[in-house]
Amino acid sequence: MIKILHPIAGAAALLTILTFWLSTAAVELFAGPAAVTAVKTAIPWGFLLLIPALMAAGLSGMRLGAGRRGKLVDRKHRRMPFIAANGLLILVPSALFLSARAQAGLFDATFYAVQALELIAGAANIVLLGLNMRDGLRMTAGRRRAVPA
């Protein structure tokens, strides 16, 4: 069960963050304040999917990696504190702040500074989660090939 849960939860988390990032970039570049407000208001609601997905991926990954050693496991393990800290200390507070500012119609320099920080931190998490997914796929490549069709 954990071998099924882990990749599904990890993919759901990565796709959710990617959706947040792409939606934000698209409305900032191509839409007006109403669309920006809609996206910034919707993103915190997306935490209802994102946070359980990240927790499930993290906990199942710890269970799957328990007792395992190797370069790929070590890399994945080293990335996770950065992913978690980035999310908890930068991305979640930024999203809540931007949502409140957008709903109040405050699109000022502070809004755009925090928006830039959020896009950079979000891109970092997308890259780190993508690297974890790549390494996870490499770790299971032998098992996937060994399954008879």
C-alpha cells in the first residue's frame, strides 16, 4: 500500500505546487487584478489537497526509506528539510499574505515583492520535488522492468 501511496501523494503535491506557480505566473503576466485576486484567493484553499499530499508523501517516504541506504535515498532525504522549510516558512505565509492583500485590492510594491519571493521559493520546491521524483523513479526502475507484462 505504501509503495502505491508514496508516488501518488508525491505526484499530487508536485502537480498542486506546479498549478499554483503556473496560475500565478499566467495571471500576473496576462490578466488583470480580478483574475489575480481569484487565483490568490483560491491558492490557500488548495492547501486542503497540498498539505495532506505532502504529509502522505513524507511519511510514506520515511517508511519506505527506513533501513535503506544508497546515494539516491540519501539525496532524497537531504532535500526534504529544505522542501518542508521552504513551504512552511516562505510559501504558506506568502500565499496567505498575498491572498489577504489581493482581496483588499492592495497591489503595491510590498505585494509584488512578496509575489516575487513566492515565485522563486515555489520554483525551488518544484525543482527539488522534481529531483526527488526522478530519484524515486530511478530507485524503482529495476522493479518496473522485472514485472512480467
